[in-house]
Amino acid sequence: MFSADPQSPSSAKANTPLKVHCGQENIDYKAQKALLAKVDKGEISIADLKAKGRQLLDEQEPVTA
């Protein structure tokens, strides 16, 4: 459980992984969001997404900014 005191060692230790990755882009996350946007627009059906989601994600064009 996390301590309420932000200066406690356990809180500092818990935040360390967040600091290490701060500012790095998660390309997979952007690709997933783009794929879900296609589902929302009706370009891809939910059934197709469930059946071949990984394949569709791998086929997704790289997303920038």
C-alpha cells in the first residue's frame, strides 16, 4: 500500500519507474488508438477487431505525434 506522505521512501520508489519513462513515446499506444478510431468510424467491425486484432495492429501504419 502507498503511504500518504510524498517524502516516504515507498512513494519515491513507486514513482521512480514513471520518472524513468517520462517523455518517451509509446508507439503501440498510438497505433491502438488509431485502430480504435477506425472502429469508431465504422471502417473496421468489432468482430474483425476481436478475430484478428493483432494482425490489424501490426498492419496499422506508423502514427506520429
